[in-house]
Amino acid sequence: MGQQEGCLSQHFKHYGRLSDSECRRLDGLEGPALAMAKGQVFWREGDAAREFGTLSRGWAYSFRDLADGTRHILEVFMPGDVIGLREFPFKQRLSSVAMLEDGEIRLTPHRRLIEIFRDSSRLTSLCFAVASYQQALLSERLVHLSRRSARQRVAYLLFELYSRTKRNDDSIEDRFRVPLSQQQLADALGLSPVHVSRTLTAFRQEGVLRRLRGWVHLLDPGALEAEGSIVGHLHDEIELVE
Amino acid sequence: MGQQEGCLSQHFKHYGRLSDSECRRLDGLEGPALAMAKGQVFWREGDAAREFGTLSRGWAYSFRDLADGTRHILEVFMPGDVIGLREFPFKQRLSSVAMLEDGEIRLTPHRRLIEIFRDSSRLTSLCFAVASYQQALLSERLVHLSRRSARQRVAYLLFELYSRTKRNDDSIEDRFRVPLSQQQLADALGLSPVHVSRTLTAFRQEGVLRRLRGWVHLLDPGALEAEGSIVGHLHDEIELVE
DNA sequence: CGTACGTTTGAGACTCCTCAATTTCTGTGG
DNA sequence: CCACAGAAATTGAGGAGTCTCAAACGTACG
């Protein structure tokens, strides 16, 4: 999942097999790579929504800023992910999106998607699948953030990122990237940064994981999975109907 | 939004204008009304997902039961709402669905939806809109449940239900139905039932609202809206691109 | 080498939870 | 219409978890 083109078809392949012509059809949608700098906000809540994006390099996140100054991170995107597809039917962005690090984004105008709708009900279903998977991630996070302890929340989010990393690259062992600061983890988990720090320290002292410079070394994946009471691996349960 | 047919087109109209033939096309999808009893669970997490539903009478909710015995309510459905559309691309239900009261549901097999995809890119876009609106509600709830006080959570949920009620029936003044017990409100808000009770009592004593027999009498909508820091009315911001 | 940012640690306060008892509501049968 | 049983809601008291504020420490980058 690098700078090269083909991210879109790569991503869609998670949801069902693609013929060569369908791959070409999808990859033909991708615009040129736009360079994005760390911290850059490239969509803002309320902006006109005329295209969706594919993150071809770097990590990003979507967020909402509230009146009281707090920020909530809704989604964390990793390279290869599709961004903003759920806003396709609407005129405006429902959340802002910013880069966690330097990267590249390729845009696809919504009208190209409508062409797909006209041409291929198979690809239409896949678009639905992409959007639904993201919604499933959101639901899952809602469940895990509402009535759960800080330990459970942190464990859940780290395990989600671990699972998604493995989905993209099966060769991943126990080290994976988490380029979020503790402030950002806190904003994603609804905790204070201070308490995120305490929780991570506790996990380190218990020998569950170690964190350094944007990487997590998972010493005891089982313990983390149990702590987060992960029911099943979402991407295993989600299978596209043929 | 009663027992009669036509719920589907009624619901879709929220997202864009429909021609007569499109209305007929949609309403032709609805199966016969199935009677459901209060408390009845008609989909269970993991069940095969072969159809979506339209709630033609009564209220319902979707939920997840966790290993530790807690339940989390993800969505609250009111008459006219579409249920389980987001599971269209998948084989299994991602959450269970149960009735809050007696009612009726009409089912539509997923393959009928694929026919729509083939026939009409306009209706395809509308399907996307229906799913995306529900996702927007979920995101909104995620934001409001994560780092907010009990007062803010309760205010937010009640105001969401108030707004959605008004979306369906503009003549609503200040009384609207909320057929959820405090236990169920707690399960939707990630609070204990005890604290929901205390919070509602506080609102009553402050003259914000009164609750009786599944109805809420809103004495001071502005106070509730401010308490929940509602940014804007979701359904105003969401407009389908033509 | 200095500055800015991110992380760690400590102390006290506050919100919300749990447990338990009591009261009110709702529906049913006499 | 009233009596009763079961469910739902209220109220109280004590405790656990997380927050805020503040200071010290570590790390990256100019």
C-alpha cells in the first residue's frame, strides 16, 4: 500500500473478489496524488463535499470540534483507506479530516461514483460494503466507549488498530505503528491525556505492551484482547454476499 | 406513518424528491406487515442477513450484548424508519434488534435492492443517503457520549428524538413520545439507570421537562438544546445532491 | 544547545457507580 | 372499582474511577 496507484482496488478487494476489468475501472477513478503535511486539515466540517479520497500514504483521522473546545476523533485512517465515502449523498462534510503525518491523498469526484452506479451493480454493492464496514467500526467503538473503563477503552482501540494493520499486511507480527499522540488517543477514547498515560504505563508494567516513538510492541496480545473484550474479529465476520 | 403501505417511499422522501414511478418502485419492495410484540427480538447478532426491514408501526431498537452482561443500545427506530440497511453487503447481522412496543415490520429481500441498483442510480443514491444518515446519527452519538456529562448525554438523546419526531411530523409542539424505560435510556447512554433517574429529576426540578408514561413534555427546549450542545439540526444539514 | 512539545507523576476534587431500601406506576383479576 | 403483584422509578449512603491542576521529566528539532 504505497505511493503507487491502485489503492482503491486494493482496498475494495477486502470486500470481495474483483475481476481485472473491475480493478481497472476502480483505479481509473483515482486522481493524482496530493501531498499533505502532518497536521494539515484538508476537509473541514461544513465544507462542500464533492469528492471522496483515498489515502495512498500516511495516516489521517476525522474529528469534530465541540463548542466547549474539546475535540473528538471519530475515525482513524491508515494508508489504503477510503475517506469520506459516507458523505457521498450529502452536500457538506459532517466532520473534519486531518493528517497524523505527512502523506498523500487521491481524490475522486462523486459524479464518477454515479457512473459506477450506472455501470456495475457489483461495484455498487462493494461501495456499500466499504461504507458499511466503516459504520461497523463506528458502532463497535460506540459500544466500547460508552460504559467501559479506561483500560478497556485503550485496549480496545489498540487492538482494533492491530487487527486492521494485520488485515492489510498479514506478515505483521507483534510490532505495529500507532502514530497518535496520547492527546489524540485521549480525543479518540473520550479520556483525559493524563489518564491515557497512566493506563499505558500500567499496561507496560504488566508486560502487556511497550510503546515508543509511534510504535506499539505487543508483548501479550491475548491479554489486550481479553481486556478489551473483543468479541470477534470484525473483518472475519464481514463477508460480502456474492 | 401508520400501518398502511408506502412507508418506504415516505422515508426516502426525507432525502430527496421522488417521482411517482420511483414511489411505486419503492413501495413495491415492501413485503406484508409482520406483527411484532413488545420486547420481541426479531434479529439476533450473527443471524443471516438476507433482508432489510421497514418499521411500519411501533418503536424498536438495535443493541449489542457484551460478555460482561451489559447491553448497549446503538440505534432507536421510530415508525417509518428503515432497519438493517447497513447490513445489506454482509452475510450476518452485526447487532440484534428488538421491539420497544407492539408494532409491525415489513421485510424486503436484499436481492430486490440489487434490482434497484441495476435500474436506477437515483434510487441507489437515495439508499446510500438513508444509510449515511443513520451513520451520521451514530457518529453524533459517539461524539456526545464519549466525554460528556450525564446531563449532556441525556439532553442530547432526548433532543435527538425530539428533532427526529419533528422531522416526521412538523405539527409536533412540545410533547413527544419516548417509549424507553430508564433502564433502556441508560443502555443507550452508557449510564446507570439510577443516574438517569437523578438526571431526569434534576431537569424536572429545573423546569426543563416533565416525563410521564412514555411521553416527554418539553417545557424549555432551548435549555435542553443548550445543555446537549447541539450544534445544528442534522437533518437540515443533510441534503441530497441532485 | 535551547526551545517546544509530549509524557509522566502527584494530590485533591468531583462525577458517577454500586448496593439497598422505599415509593410509585402499571396491569390484572376479583 | 378496588386489591394485589410485579415492574419501574426514586432516594440515600459510601466508594471507585477519572478529571483537573500543576510540576517535573524526556524527546525531537531547529
